[in-house]
Amino acid sequence: MSTLIRKELRENFKLALIGFALFAFMLVVNYHASTGLYASLALGQTSWNIYTAQPLLSNGVISVVGIFCTVFAALLGWLQIHNERHRDLWAFLIHRPVSRTKIFAAKAVAGLCLYALGAGLPLLGLIAMTRMPGQIAAPFEWAMVLPVFSFFLSGMVCYFAGLLTGLRQARWYASRGLGLGAALLVCVAMGNMPEFSRALVLILVAGAVLATAAWGSFMSSGYYEGQPALGRRALAGSLAAGCLLVLGFAAVMLGSLLPNEIYAWSRYQITKDGAIYKMTQPAGKPLEITDLNGVPLNDPKTGRTITPTDFNHLAAPESVLRPDFVDLSKNQSRVHGTFQQTSRFFSLWRQTPDTLWYWNRNGRLWGFDIASRRFLGSLGPEGFAPGKSSGPARFSQAEGQSWSDYYNASYPARTLLTDHAVYQLDLEHRAIKPFFEATNHDRVGGALDVALQGYGWDYTIVATKESVCLLTPDGHIVWQRPYVPGYPAYNDVEVSFLEVSNRFVLQFRPAYQPEQTNRLPLHVVWLAAGQGVINQQDLPSNPRVWTPPWPQRLLGLVLPPAFWPVVGWLYGHWIFTNFLRPEMLWLSLAAAVISAGAGWWLGRRYHFPVASQLKWAVFHLLMGLPGLLGFLCVQEWAAREACPSCEKLRLVDRDKCEYCGAGFAPPPKNGTEIFAPAGASSAGSVPIPAMRE
């Protein structure tokens, strides 16, 4: 076996060397893009491109790693088989005094070693450069390696897909490349996985299935018949996954060409004079703007119905705070997103003349010197700690919103909060001071800095469990209102700033309610500085009618029933509330039942054994329409011709007719026969024609 491994290494080493050089060049280019960012910052230029601050998490590096590992691994696996496809060479290599399983194992071991050489070594070099002091002025933790490492591992899945593609005896334009589709489906899933552990499970399962399918095809020289039972099952699953990717892409493309009326919605809008109007967007119709009595709003200049553009000039500036009283610094299970997101680890918070400040997920601000690119220290509620990345005290949330929303802020906040206080930052002097403190039994759930014009600082909204208050930048309380109705039934606080000085409108929005009955009302309060509550009113909540767009409806037909629990485990419940809808599940089940019926009919037509038909029926019920197409792709369908006895179409690969039991008729004689008919006693009884000169 060692001889076979050396043979594979010797024949394919050049490809690994070319891949190494190409991959290293692409990584160096992206690495210099990150270091060039710091050079521009040192010259006084400002940049908020947080996706290039850390090369391991930059979009460029992750894209290069994902694309290169996918293409290089698949090409390596395919070439290992393609170079030996000549019939005489294949027969010579296969008929060795060693089992085919050992030959396949030798090819796989050599191929994976070459893949590690071409793709793994450049990645190790990039990680080493990132870890060198003075190179990258951005936070680093070993978990940041996981995004590129996951794509490197998914490349191994693509390698076995390349082997399978080279082995299968099928047409290139039909089903031969569906194994590559299954591997590509895994690579696409990597980009949205919330946790690396789940991504690793998916890689291991998909890699095992594709490796088994490639092994089974190697055992039968690429044919379905003659494969071990385990190889046939793995092949059917691999091709079904490839069909899922093809059908999903076709459904999205076709659905995008059809008219989509996604949903109808309505909301209330406060104008600068404090009036409330209702904005209604019917599905497929123009936006309607009316007062609370349903009378359309007219433009005072023209007397005609006001346009949305003109109405936007009348709308009052507003800021929305979504308080959250769960300590998300300790409960990371509430954090949404993927393990590949830069914002999951850090966010470029603010740039001072000589320092870059990053919000880190440990609840502190990290400072890096721009010139030396070295870590200076961290800032927490107790102040600046030189040379320390952590401390006993930390901020609970960034930007005063939920942890998953802080990186969407339009500008860096001037304040950060803990569970019981809000602090004002002075990053130029690396100082911090209390800005707002809650009572002993109260708790801060959110704080939001408000800039009415540009990137200034006009107000700060603070929400505690007991109250909502508005403060000026010097900490003066403009007004304070009890948080009634309370959290969590009302989890959105919106403040509108009216044109009249020191006049505001406070709204308490109810949490999302999918039920159309017993909906909580919207509570609106009009406030004035120094006067308190001027007026308050409850308004009925506006339901949103959502209609799945055509791409999602067609995806419902494509997605197999087995896909739903797998996706639910991989991505969590949020994917069902944001993307996959119950209507899609019913379409998926209906398509699976129809596919099972079609598969049963085909099995009856080709006279499959009952046990085989039952197994395929279960497969079709689980895999739906992609499973049916995979079933059609793996089977080597025999031709059918009319039986001379019963005149029914019979299979040509059977000795007797499956309907009447008659055998094939002997071929007609044409005078060229030289063999004795069956049953002759000796060769001498058959006259041998004389040979002509």
C-alpha cells in the first residue's frame, strides 16, 4: 500500500505545488490589503472597514479560502481518476495483488496529503503572520481561525466529490457532476452556520457519505450495479443532495421571474406637529396615507393626495430603542449570526488620532496603537487597564441595544452601560465617568445616543425596568416616564422629536404577535420638558399580512421533508421565523408523497422486488423530489422491447419475459453460422464448408 501512496504522490505532486503557489499569492494580496488599512490610518485618514481589520475574518480572505479549497480539492480528486481512465491502464492498475479497497484507500490518503500541502501550508503561514506582534492592530483569539479552518475541512468533502465525479459512468451533461453539487451544498451551508461544532458535524457526515459513494463506485468501476449495498445507499444520498442544489437554484431563478407580492403592512407615523397618521401598503398597490379616521391626507400646497416623498418631509425624526434585560455577555445562546461574522468577535468602535478602539465580545473596549500596531490596554467600567485585555468589570451591552444589533449602529455611541449604570466615554483621554445610575432595585436594559443631525450628540434614551427617560449630553433628565406597559410584552421604545422645542412623543410598541386575535394595542404618550404628560392614547396594533414570494413557494416543493429537522438543528429556530414558513412544509410533504408514488410506479414498471420498492418508497418520502431525481440518476435503466409471445414490453436484461416466462427467440440464420447447434453429439456431424482460395 505504501508503494501505491508514493506512486500517487509522485504523479500529482506538480498539481499540489501549483496550487500552493497560487493560493499563497492570493492570501498575500489580501493580507497586504489589511496592512494597507493601518498605513492609511497612520496618515490621519478615517476608515470604518471592520471587515479588513483582521485578515482572518476579512471578506476577501474568507472568500478566497472558500473558493480555492472547493475548486482545488475537487480538481485534485478528479484528476487522480481522470489520468487513469484509459481502459488498458485502468485494467492494469486495478488487477494488482491487493484489494480494491486498499487501492482506493491509498489514493485517498495520497490525495488528502497533497491537498494539505497545497491548501493547508499557506493557511498556516497566514495565521503565523497574523499572530506576529506589530503586524495586525486588531484583536485576535483562536476562535477567529475557525471560519477559514471550516472551509479548509469542507474542501476534503469536495475532494471525495471530485473522486466520485471521475469514477461515475454517466454523461457529463446529466448526472455525473451531481456529487460536486452535494459538496457545494455543504460549502454554501458553511457560510451561514451559527456554531463551528455544528459545521464540523455536517462536514464529517457529508464527507463520510461522499467517501463511501466514491469507494462503492471504485469497487464497480463506476457502475451502479455491482456496488456494495452501503456504497449504493451513499451514492443515492449524494446524488439526491446534488439534485437539491440544482432544483433549489432553478426554483430561485424561476421564482424571481414571477411577480411577487410579499406582504401588506401598515404602521403609524408621527409628524413634526405631533399628529398621527396611518401608512398602509396593500399588496401590489400604492402606499396609502390617512388620518386615524381613514380620511386621506392631502398636500396643503396642491390639494391633492400627498405623495410618500412629500410626507417624509413632514415626518418627525425618531429613534427606536429595543431594551433587553438578559445579560447577553453571559448568555451567548441569545446571540444570532454565524461563527464567521467579524461582529461576533469585535467591532471597530472609534478611531482617535493615535488609537483604534474595538468593542470586544468580553464586554470591554480594546485599544491598539496605530503606529506600532500593538495592544495598549482595555477600558471597562472601572477605567483604563494598561496591558490587560480583561478585567473584573465589563459592560453588559454595546450601543444599549441587543448584542446582535450593536454592530448595525450608524455611528459609535458616546455611552456604554452595565446592568445598573450608563457611562460616558472620553476615549481621547482614556477616561470614563458615570452618566446615569439606576436605583438599587432597578436595572438598565438599554441606552441609545441620538443625533438629530449628522454625527453629533443631542440626547440619550435610557430604559430601565421601571422607567424610560431622556437625557441631554451633560446628564440632565429632560423627562422620565414609567415603563408602563412593561417589558417583555412591550419590547420596543420609540421617541419622536417634534418641531416645537422640548416636545416629544413616546411610543411603547408591543412584541411581535403572529396571532391575529387579542393583539396588544400601541401605547402613545405626548410629553413636554418641564410639564410631563400632555396626552396619551392607545391605538390598535397593525397586523402584517405576509404572502410567501414565488421563490419560497417553489423552494417548498423542492425541499425534502428530511431537510426540515436537519436545518432546524443546524441553524436554530430563527430560520423558521425568518425564512422557512409552515406553508412551505405542506408543499414539501405533498411533493414527497407524489415522488413516492412516481417511484413506486417506476419500480412496478421495471419489476423491482417488493423489498427494494419499499426501501425506495421510504427514501422518496424522506428526500422528496430531489430523492426521485436521484433515484432516476443512479439506476441503470434497461431497454424494453416487445415480447414475441405476449407482445408486452419486456426488459432486455432478463433471460425470460417477466409477464409470460418466454425466452428470447434465437436470431434468424443468415448463412454465416460456423458453430454447431445446441445438442449436437460431435463436431463431425456438422459439415464444414470448404475454404475458398
